[in-house]
Amino acid sequence: MKAVPTTKLPDGEPVPILGQGTWFMGDDARKRKDEVAALKLGIDLGLTLIDTAEMYADGGAEEVVAEAIEGRRGEVFVVSKVLPSNASRAKTIAACERSLKRLNTEVIDLYLLHWRLGTPLEETLSAFAALVKDGKIRHWGVSNFDLGDMNDLWSLKDGKACATDQVLYNVTRRGIEFDLLPLCRKRKMPIMAYSPIEQGRMLKHPALVKIAGAHDATAAQVALAWLLRQKDVIVIPKTSSLDHMRENRAALDLKLTAGELAALDQAFPPPKAAEPLAML
Ligand SMILES: NC(=O)c1ccc[n+]([C@@H]2O[C@H](COP(=O)([O-])OP(=O)(O)OC[C@H]3O[C@@H](n4cnc5c(N)ncnc54)[C@H](OP(=O)(O)O)[C@@H]3O)[C@@H](O)[C@H]2O)c1
């Protein structure tokens, strides 16, 4: 099995372009065993970047992650997020301490502001800087920031250290291709694509089904392969199913032809003008 390809954070650190999401994990105790097993299999398969958040199951998803990474913390790149209601300096630091406890780890590899609300960015950045200095987080970034938000961030003295913007991006949600994605590329900051299969809603689309049929693949694999072909976008599908995990890993080996990419452009046209950032 070939290693999962990597892309680089702005400071040069490599991270896998295919990772794992955890939204809705930890919500239902009866599903916990399957969730932990799926995450463990994902790590075995090289999907070592795991994305979670204090918001998911009110911290429950972070506890599921803790169970999955127990004894193999060194293999995993853990991403978590602070809620905007905790974005003040003091509350961010306290939220991070709680996440570290639930994750049963000394350090979070990448800590994101989940979305922007009222708190001045300088406040949150000052908390991130303190957390980096204290060894509690290694990198920081943002999520659901549109172009204007990113420009505000980059205009700040310490804003340029931002490691990623995690945004909704999949073949049916292409708005960021007009401006945000090219600008992030220019700045050599990878974006992280969440809901890469639109939480399953796109899987019956005839364009995806047809291409899947030609490759003896699934629509989910086509959607993932469409994102992964870009090489510098970090893709974080969530699954609690071992079969889906294997399927998602195998999407890395699916190469779409120029004709298939053109057919997808026709079914899901790229943006012709700036669009407001889509969010889930
Ligand atoms: N920053 C943000 O605001 C934000 C927002 C949304 C999501 N996220 C992050 O991004 C991650 C991924 O996004 P998401 O969970 O919203 O949506 P997603 O990954 O697009 O879709 C997850 C859904 O698809 C199913 N699925 C996964 N692989 C499949 C396959 N091969 N075939 C068929 N169904 C499959 C899963 O069910 P099974 O478990 O049964 O496979 C689940 O119901 C989240 O878990 C979270 O970590 C971040």
C-alpha cells in the first residue's frame, strides 16, 4: 500500500491530504465501539490526521478520538477547534485545556477557531500564541473564514502564521474556487475541505454514479478523488463504518480522466463570480 500523499503547512510541516472527520461521533454510546474501530482502522490505513472539535457531542467526539489514539499518539496529527463563544483570550485557553483533557494528550497539533463571531481576532490570536508558547498547541488556524475574514487575519501582525482555513468544499460546493482557494494557494496555506461528500447527500447524483460505474467504484470515491486530485487540499471525510473507511482510503488510487472531470464541470459548474462562503 502506497503512503498517503502529504501537503505542507506554511511552516513546511507535511500533513496527509486524506484524514478523518468526527462530527456526530460521541453522540450515541451504542455507536462508540464502531466509531473507535473505524478511527483506528483509518490510522492503520494512513489517515493519520483526525479532525474534531469541542462542539462535537459537547466534547464527546474528542473522547472517542482519545480512545482511538491511545498508545499511538505519535502517529496521529490531531486537529480540534474552539467555539466562537469561547474565543476571548481567557476562554480560549480554558477551552483548550478542557480539550487536552478529553483528548488525553499533552498537545493538540492544530487548533482552529471554529468560526468567526464577535470577538476581535487579536484576542483569539493572543491566546493561540500563549498556547503555542506553552507547548499546548503546535499550530493554529481558522475555519469558515471567507476571503474578507482571511484578509483581516493576514493583515494582523501575527496573522500570517495561520496554518489552514477549514471550509465546506466538495464537487457540489465550489464557490471557494473563484477567489479564496487561489489566494490561499498563492500564500502556500492549504485549505481543509470539510463535508467532502456533502454528508452523503450527493451520492445518488447521476453524474457521480455514471463515473463510478466506469471505474467499478462508488459515488463517494469519485467525490473524494475529485478533491484529492488537487494534491494540496486536505480532505476529511467522516465514517464510522469499516467498509466505508477502506473505500475512502482507496479513493486515493482512483484517477479521473479529463473527460470525466469535464463531465463533472458540466454537472457542477465552477463559479463564474464571487459567492458568499457556504457553511454547514
Ligand atoms: N469546521 C466546520 O464547521 C465543519 C463542518 C462540518 C464538518 N466538519 C468536519 O469535517 C468532517 C467531514 O464532514 P461531515 O461529517 O460533515 O460530512 P462527510 O464526511 O461529507 O459525510 C459524512 C457522512 O457520509 C457517510 N459516509 C462516509 N463515507 C462514506 C462512503 N464511502 N460511502 C457512503 N457514505 C459514506 C458517513 O456515514 P458512515 O459513518 O455510516 O460511513 C456520514 O453519514 C466532519 O466529521 C468534521 O470533522 C467541520
